Amino acid sequence: PGFENLTMGYNKYLRPYFGGEPVQIAMSLDIASISSISESDMDYTATIYLRQRWTDPRLVFHGNKSFTLDARLVELLWVPDTYIVESKRSFLHDVTVGNRLIRLFSNGTILYALRITTTVACNMDLSKYPMDTQTCRLQLESWGYDENDVIFTWLRGNDSVHGIERLRLSQYTVERYYTLVSKSQQETGSYPRLILQFELRRNVLYFILETYVPSTLLVMLSWVSFWITLDSVPARTCIGVTTVLSMTTLMIGSRSSLSKTNCFIKAIDVYLGICFSFIFGALVEYAVAHYSSSQKCAAKTPQEGPANELTKEMEEVNITNILNRSITSYKRKISFTSIEISSNNVNCRDLTMKTREKIKCVLRNKMHRIIGYFTIQNPSNVDHYSKLLFPLFFMLVNVFYWAYYLYF
């Protein structure tokens, strides 16, 4: 029969079974490719082959054959108003003609196929980046017909989707996928919705070679300064400053690739922060050790200095100057000398001292005692303990880091 005879009296503005039971539309799709997955824009771009099947009793004809019609004849038939939920940009391929297919079966079944490229939003949780697994969706819904007019179903359940298991993506591996049938409750009614949900696991090997290994090596490089003597100021300072600057450059480079997601504290940011803290700690360790060493040397010098000065003064003092001193001045000096006490031998229980002086005395003793607790007696031991504590603590932090982000 001719197509003109089938469409005679056919109204494309009315759905099949108009005024009666809803039209059942069975769908299947092939994922041809997923060209890009953007973390900064939180979306993915995919090319799909969407196939829709429904039965229109107005197009029944005799015979067992099926006819493939010119795609331009779709303008003469009723087709579902299916759209892609959360789609940002979509287009239908039209080279060399519109990539659409219409196939008509004798029982009135219509197969309508489209080739579409769409960019769909995908909400991502980047807190475990780059050891994350993202769940994205492709949702198909009727725009104007509610569930009283149209019913959406998958043609063969999970087998309705093909091609996704053969995808080769640059950063991801498809873990699994499954199909769902749902409804969308809107103000204008309840609309049928089909959902394809798939999980993408990021390949972490690239980031291990690009970021994790260099940052770990920089931390180990900062430990080299512990084997250099405290007197080698240029060598130890050069190692500390160089590793700090290199780590800063590495951190800036890792964040520049995801400039629009800097509001997230990602797993890679945590690791780089840990490495930077250890490198900066190694630099501070040398500053503390060198300062303690210089203070200890300065403390030894005054003990020898006054003795030499006293000898010189005794040589210059003559008997005439001693006799010219008044007895009053001599007694005053003796009284001051008796009051003068060191910080280590202050007796705060002296009955002649006032209450305010006793409080000051007690506070002074407490401060000297607290300072004594933090005084490093042997600065060379700082490097000795750092050789053990820095690597041990870094290994312990790594165990907790990888265990948390890989298994929790």
C-alpha cells in the first residue's frame, strides 16, 4: 500500500489511542562515545543512538514486510516529545542529511531512531579526587504528555543499553551501569522518566606519576639536610628553600588544572598540604637547631670574657684609686652585692621582701623553669632525632591517608 493511503485522514497532532489508553513507548540506546568529562563544568558530552518504538493502529497494513521511510516523512507522523533531562546543549546530526530513521511495520509499530550529541550535567563529589568514583545519569522524559497519555519502558531492561561497556576514556573506567524506570512529579502532572545510571572510576595512575611521586621525593629530599652539619649554613638553607619553592610550584600546577573547583578540598590538596608541611618543618628544624647552637656558644663566651677583663682592670688599678674610695660608697656596693642574686638562686621566702616583690619573684622563677624545659641542651641531638622522627611520622601519615581515601 502507498504511504499516501496510510496517512489519508491521519492527524499527526493527536497521539495514538487518543482519548483512551496511554501509548507505550519502548526505548533502547547505544552509547557511541563519551568525548569529554569536565570536572570544572561538572558535565559530560556523549553521542548516543536513541531508538523509540510504539504502535499506532492508524498505520496498520496487510503483509509481513516492513518499510524504511525517508526521514523527511517524520514531519507527517506523530512522534513522542522525548527530551533529555539536565541537558545543557544538544544537537541532531545532519550530515549528509538529518540522521533520523523511520521504519514502519505491518502491525502499526513504528521504529524511530535518532543520532544525538548532548552535553549533560553530572553532579560530582570531588572530595576524594583523584581517587573518586562519579555517578552520572542520562535521563529521558516526556515533555508534554503525562503518564495518562504516555508510558515509557526500557525495551529489554539493562540489555536495552549497548556500547557503554566498550568505551575507552582517558581518565575513567566504567565500573557498572543499570537502567531505572521512574516518574517526575511536576506542578503540571506526573511524567514518565527513564534513567540510565553509570559509575565512572578515575584512573589514579596518571596522578601518582604526575603529582604524588614528585611530592614524595621532594619530602625525602628535604631530609638530606639532617645529615649535613649545623655549621654548613648555605648548604642546609639552600636545600630547605629549594624544596619549599619546588613544592609550591607543584601545588600551583595541580590546582591550575581544576581552576573552577578550588572551593573543594580534594584528596590531592590534602596530600600536597601534608608534604608541604613536612618540607617546611624540615626548614624550621634547622632554624631551631642552629639558633640553639648559637645561643649555647654565646653562653660560653661571657664566662671567659669577664675573667680577662677583670685581670686587665686589676692591672690598671693602683693603690691610690682604692684609697680614694669613700667608706660609704664601699658599704653601699657591698649591700647591693648581697641583694644581687642569680635567676637560679632567688629566695622568695625572704621576710624582708614585700608581697608584690614576692609575687614577681615567684613568677620570675616559674618563667625561668618553663624556659628551661624548652631549652635544647645539646643542639646536635635535634638532627639525630629528626632523622628518625620525620620519616617515621611521614610513613604513619601516609598509611592513614591512603587507608581513608581508598577504603572509606
